Amino acid sequence: MRSPLRKGGAPPPAEADVEHSLLLPKLFEGLRDDERLMILDLGPAVPETVEFFGQFRCRLYFADLFSEPTDGDAATPFQTLLDYPVQVQFDLCLFWDFLNLLNVDELRAFNAALKPYVHRGTRAHGFAAMSATHALSIHHYGVRSTHELVVRPDPRARRAVRPHPQAQLKQHLTCLEIKRGTLLREGRLEVLFQGV
């Protein structure tokens, strides 16, 4: 079995950009090759992520919550799309840009839907918008290696961004806590979460 912690990867398709991640290595830190991981990806299934996680024992769930409008009822799509067997406990969650699309009520509903599947060892990774003044395009991401992401623009138009300060995330995303944050260009914050 190949190690899940490979340092390189196959070249991404030409339309994808490669982005170095400062916190992604922390997501994988300490994982053992013999662990069977449960992984939740909130974006669409992209080939790089499937290939990367295909290197080791895991079950990979794609929820693609980006494609589901809430239409004013925040709880319904989250309860439907995050409807997994009771024994499922995610070890790794990939939020990508998703939290930036949620208003406070939707953030609370997402927290309630995710909470049954989070344990104290759960780690999550995502990007936050620092303020509404920073225009943030929503992207499709893939994991290329333990420290690299492939990034493609979302083919759908720019969406309204609802930035959440760290205090607001702490208040409404109670199943996880922010362990680290790194400020990136264009007012984005790369965030690492831990289950509580």
C-alpha cells in the first residue's frame, strides 16, 4: 500500500491552477497508513481528490453542497445531503469555500446537520472571507498532494459572499473549533478546524 502522505502528484489538467497550501499538511499530520479514514468533501468529485485518496484505505463521501440552493429553508438540503448511516464518523472534512455562502441561519443549520458525524478527532479544512469588501470567487478544489491543491473557477457565476468573523464561526459552528488560521492574499483566510 502506498503512503497517504505523498509529496508529489500527477500534473493537473491544463485548466487547473496549482495552489500551495500552508495548512493542508496539518490536516494529514499524524495519520497512519493503516488507518481507515472517513472523509467528507463538500465540493464536487474531482479526479485529483479521488486519485489522491485512492492511495490509502478510506471511504470518501462527496456531498457537493455548492450545487444545492437553500431557497429560504436552510435545514432541508443539509439534512437531506448529510444523511449518512448513524455509525459514520468523519475523520477529515473538506469545506473549501462553502462556509462563505451561508448566512447565519444556514450556518447554524449546517452545524446541526454535521454534528452527528463529527468526533473529537475530526479535522476540517476550508477558506473563509475576511470581509464583504473582498470579492471572493467560488472555486472547485481538489487535493493534489499533502501540500498542494488544484483550483478551478466554479463555472457558475460569482455568488454573494457572507463572511463570518472567527467569533461568529465559533458561535454558530459549535461542533468544530478553529485551531489555526493563515491570512492569504485577497483577504482570504485558510482555516484548520478540530472536532470538539
